[in-house]
Amino acid sequence: MARLSYLLRRGASYYARARVPLDLVDVVGKHELVKALGTKDEQEAKRRLWPVVEAWTRQFDDLRSRRQVTADDKAAAVWQHYTDSLERDEQARLHADDHQKDDGFDRPSAQSLRSFEAKARRAKLDALRNHLVIGETALIDDEVDDYIERNRLIIDSASPDRTDIARKMMRADIEVLQRTIERDQGDYSGTPKDPIVKPATGTPREQAAPGEGIMDLFEVYATENPKGIAVDTIAQARRDVGSFVDYVGSTCPVHRIDKKAVREWKALLMKYPVKATESSAFAGMKLPQIVKHNETIGKPVITARTVNRYLAGFSAFCSWLVNHGYLDHNPADGMFLKKTKEKTTVPFTSDQLNTLFKSPLFTGCQSADEWRNVAKPGNVRIHDHRYWVPLVMLYSGARPAEVAQLAVADVRQEQGHWIMHITTEGDGDKSVKTEGSMRVVPVHDELIRLGFTKYRDGMEAAGHARLFPEAKRNSRGQMIAEFSREFGRYLTRLGMKTGRGLSLYSFRHGVADALRRAGHLDEQFGFILGHAASTMTGRYGMMPQGMLQQRVDLVNSISYPKLTISHLV
């Protein structure tokens, strides 16, 4: 189901909506879930939508897991009943004399009581054996119900699973009574003879405490956002951690996140097919099922780099869990796959840049509405974010989203120089990758020559608060995600790209190379690219004249041999 099919509008307000899976309708008691998103703004509704849908998905997973009684559950029920019953018997024997004294029993009366209890145990033993033969469970029903309730299982009273648990617990009870009869004779050496009454070796069913499920704690982590990372990075981490939960189960307590669980999850990720959630071939399947099914259909799997991306988001969350005392150590440490030395993103060559900036996107296309027509020559000129983002990136090294979300007020003159202030200040919808990504970047002289500041003044005169009002976020909160995707396809249509390598980020790599060609060391220009610690200058955009002049000189040293773009002036 497409994500936005979950979004419902009633009047001016938006709601999240999801159909209850058919196999859970009888448990949930309704066919559809609806929840108000508390906003009348569509973009805000899209941002609030997915966490609600994910919570419902976890609820459905939880209900399904509680309907599935495993062999481990049954083994645990048997051994737990056996050991708990014997412990209660031992405690009763230890304190029997105390109770009898309190109740005024003399010695003959106490002996008579013990004799009566011994006969009662033998009578119950005979009754249990008889019930086991005829299929009656009345003598054990209360204990079975207690086990089901404590483990939050959803089992119909007439289901074969409940009957099986009851019969197994009766066999455990028979062993218990045999031990108690032996103890009546002073013999504590007895052990179970029934082969099913033995220590459970499987994973015990354990429920996270209310509010302390893995995803519950992730939302606390996301709210705190200790590293100040971008909204979309948090959203990506939510999906990464959600993938782990998809494997271990939504009710898994956080203390059960260990090396073994992470190792097994990583092994599945290494076999996980590309875009599995978008493929109808894997509809309705969880992570292990997807991997198993892909062994048959053979779709290509994600790269080691993508596996590491999953691990990175998960590891950051685990570090927070360690810092807050939920875990003793980060189980993702040392789990990352070895990185390949081959770069996935490469800078444009001068020839490629000339081809790009002489293409219809920059010189005139057939239509601005459909990307397939943007690559065709025509007389329609594009001057929105699709035109300016590549050019600004070419001469600043800024990230695509950082440029696209600029406010008109973020591009201004300071001390006689035009600057771009990349910040989260102002518009509440803005975000940066990290706190250190907030920075002041001078506007390159070539951008001024191309008319960037004139464009900025025009947007201000038109009353726009944002520099690129047509630049939008997708439902995941990613700024110009569609443009980033379509730009890669545009390069393919121009014959510039085959496979991976070239993208919007190629401009960013090109700026780093240009600054190196100009004689600068990486540590001298990292702050221009947003690779630096958080500073007050970055947040508020104010700096001494000398410092600003140094940045102006640094940015203006960006140049590209043999690049010709004078036709864009």
C-alpha cells in the first residue's frame, strides 16, 4: 500500500488511517483505525503520519506474535510450572511448624494434618493421571490461564495450543506431586522422569515494560536528538532501528539487544534485496521472510555501504541507550562491514560540466512540468531551484537541501560581502545534517555575475520569505528529494551517466577538489563544507571582518579549468 493512502482528510483536518489486517479484526474489534494528526497543514500531516502508521504496524506485529505459541513457549510453561510448584511446596514445609504453633496445633494434630496432606497429594496424583488419559484439564486450567495472562498470549480457550499447554503442564504437575510424595519420606533426590519436564533451552518469551519497548525508547532518543542531527537522518535511523525490531519482535525488551541479536540481524541485512519494501513480491513479509523468499526469486541485494548505513543509525541509538543505563555496552561496536575503497560518488569533469550547463535545463527546454521534456530543447526557461541549486553547489559545496531551504533573509550582505547563512534559525521547517553544519558561506563572485543575488532581490520584492518557494519536502521530510532523484535521471538522458557515480553530490566533491587545486588543505576548508564542530558564528551568522575576508578569499579560489558558462549570464 502506498504511504499516502494512509492519509485521510476530513474537512480541513488530517487523519492517519489504516485497515486492520483480516486475521486481526476479531482481536482488534474493528476493521479500520483512525487517529487525528492534529494539523490542517498537509506537509505537517505527512511528517506526523508515518510514526503513527509505524506504531500501528508494531501493534499488529505484537498481536500476531501473541497469537503464535511456539515450542519454546510450551517448554518454558512446563519447566516454570514444575520449578515454581516445588518452590512453593518447600516454602510451605519450612514454615509449617510456625503456622501450626500460631494456630494452636499440638503435636498429634500436626502429624494428623501432615498425613491428611500426603493423602490429598496422592489422591490428586491419581486424579491427574486419570484426567490425562481422558483429556480433561479442569485440575490445571487455573495455572494455564495464569501463564497465558502473564505472557500476554492471545489463545482461544478451545484452541489446540491451549489444550497442548494444559496437557504438558499436567505432566509437569504429575512430576511435582511425585517429588512431594518423595519429600514426605525425606527423599529430596528425585528428578523428573517425563522427558518433556526439563529446563527450557529456547529463548524465553519476555515482554518489554510499558513505555520501554525498543521503539518507545527510540522516540525518546529522537526527541532528545543529542547530536543535533537532521530530521531526515532521525527518520532514517527510525527505519534502521525498526528493521532490527522487525527481526527481534516489537515486544523485545531493550536489555535483550546483544551481540548475537545484532550479528544475526546484520546477516539478514547482507541478504536483503534492494527496495524490498516497494516490491509487490515481498508484500506483507517481515525481514526474515523477505530474505528467505529472495533466495527463490533472486533480486539484487543491498550493498555493504547500505548495510553499514543501517548499522550506523542503529549504533547511534545504542550509544544513547548505554549513556542512559539501558545497556552496558554498544552491541553494534565492531559490527560494521569493511568499506570498499571505490568511491560511489565522483566529481564532474570539465567536459561533463560544459555538457550539463549547455543542456536544456539551463538554456531552454520543451516543458518545465515533466522531467522527460526538461531534457528536450525548447524555449521554456527554468529559473527556480532546479536551475540555481546545481550552480550554487558548484561554487559553494553546500548540500542540496541546505541550498533549497534557504530563506531570502539567509542571503544577505555582511561587511560589504554577500553571504549565505546556512542555519536552522528562522523558518521552523529548516534542518541541517548536524549542529556543525550551520555556517556562513560567502557567495562566490561567479554566482553574483550569473545573477544569483539579483534573483534573491527579485524574490524579496515579490514578498517571498523563502528563496525557492517551489522546493518541497517529501513525506519523509527530505528537502527536494524528488529533484535529487530526477537530476540523476536527467544526467542519464543527457548520456552523461551510466550506473552510479554522478549525482548532485558530485558538485560537492568537485568543490573539495577545486579547493585542493587552489593549494588549500582539507582541514583548512572543511568548515566551508559543513565538516566542523558547532559554533556561535554558524548559528547566528556574525563574524569579525578579518575572518569573513578569509572565507571570501577561500570561496573565490574555487575554479574549474576549461569550464565555460558565460552564456548563462
